[in-house]
Amino acid sequence: MRNHFFSYIYICVDGFRAVVERHLEVEVTGLDRNGQAIKVNASGWQARIFQHECDHLDGTLYVDKMVPRTFRTVDNLDLPLALGCPKMG
């Protein structure tokens, strides 16, 4: 499974940003509004959003999953990341 690194900023941790690794493709299972089992195969942006929302359901914030040494204030976003940090995208 391929992963990429993305910059994250959430209103729940206002004024900060960090890099988080995400899968490019995911398979999500659950129940629809009628209680019937469903499965969704997602890729790209949709996969990223599913992972983000599942993190919230698990009580996890991006600061719990961030790549060390990428946490920064939004005022310092133009500064380069520390040596050894992954490339984003």
C-alpha cells in the first residue's frame, strides 16, 4: 500500500500545522442508515478524508500522528522543514 505525506491544520489545534503520513487508498466498512453492511474503496482525497474522520472517531488528532520535527506555527510555514523530514504530496 502506498503512502504520502500531507500538511495538516485543524481548527481544534488552532495556529499550528504538521505533516502526517496517510494511505493513498483505503477500504472502509460500516453500516448504512438502514443498518446494512457497506464497504467503500476510496483513493486520493476521499481516502485522506476517511482517515481523518476515522481518527476523530477514535479520539485521535493529527498531533498524535504527526511526523516528528514538522510541528510549527502557521507564522513559520515558509521556513524549510528540518533535515530528514519526508517530502510532501
